[in-house]
Amino acid sequence: MSTIADNIARVEARIRAAALAAHRDEHSVRLLAVSKTKPAEALREAYAAGVREFGENYLQEALGKQAELADLPLSWHFIGPIQSNKTRAIAENFAWVHSVDRLKIAQRLSEQRPAELPPLNICIQVNVSGEASKSGCAPDDLPALASAISALPRLTLRGLMAIPEPTEDRAAQDAAFAAVQTLNEHLRDHLDLPVDTLSMGMSHDLESAIAQGATWVRIGTALFGARDYGQP
């Protein structure tokens, strides 16, 4: 039976191979371990295998794990939908937020980020596939939102996050991720925003995401196994 360390080694090998195939430096792609619904012990195992960056979707669950793992130098990323009443705790306890999709949330994160902490790294979530069931800024609304967020104190706009509509069609995967890359390039080249991050790609499509410029791949199932729906 595979251990978490075995799974991490396999995923890191996939990342290296995908970067090589795309003629990219393997170190330009970073692994974000998506640890929602997984116990603190699993994260401790991942840490022992070299993982330092963890992504959580559910605030209360994440805060509990942060307390349990306070002895470890982990970097925490919030990657789930954000409610207005959760912004203070997110601003106080995370290094990155990948799921900002409206200005009100960004303003609250900026206002509530403690002065003694570095600026909060922000990715704007873009609904690149136009799915009604998904969070995310519409592509047409992105330039105005990015410009407004980049002007906020206590935040650093790093780039974009996307969760395209799932498909096993590699050409469709490539097209969706390429669209996100094009949007990010527009922010950099036409609005002069210093964006350097594309958070995209999961266990089933990380190769396609890396081929289209991903700098963070968000991997859960391939590291920890299927989600435990009995957990919050």
C-alpha cells in the first residue's frame, strides 16, 4: 500500500517530467498539497517527505490543523470560496489566498491583514469555463478587478487561479489553461501589473496545466487519496 511519501515522490516525478516536456525549469512549478478533509497527521507525514505548502478550503478545519501543527514551519494557502465573515481569520492566518473573485473580499482582506505580517499574496480566481456552479471572476471583468486589487495596501497581487471544467480531452484541457495564461499575460503586458503566478492544475490534469504555464499545481487526491467526506 502506498504511503503519502510514495505518493509525493510520484507526483514530483510527474511535475518534473511535465516541466521537461514543456521546456521549463522544473523549479518553476511548485507543489501545493491540498489537504482539505485530511487529518493533521497526514500533513505531518507530507512535511516529513519535504512538502511545506498546504492548501485548505474550509476555514475552521484549517485553523484547527494550524494549531495542531504550529511546531512546523508550514506555509498556508486558502483556496476555497470566501464569505465576508471569514475574511479576518483568513487575513490573519494565511500567506496566500487563491480564491479572490470580487473587490469587496479583497478590500476586507487588505483592511484586516495585520501590520506585522508581510503583505498577503493574492490570486484572482477566474471562471474560465463560464460554469454557473463555479466561483470566479468573469474574464471580461478581470482587468478592472485586477487593477483595483493591485492598488490595495497589505496585499500583493500575484496572478490568477482557475478550475476549468473537468475533461479527459487533452486538447480541451490545454485550451482552457492556455486561456488563463493569456489573461495573465494581458495583465502583465497591457496593464503593467507584475503578476508571476498561475495556480492551476490538479491531480488529473497537472501535465496540461504545466504545459500552459502553471506555477502552482494544487494536488490532493494523488497525494492523500480520495477525500474523506465524513470530515467537515
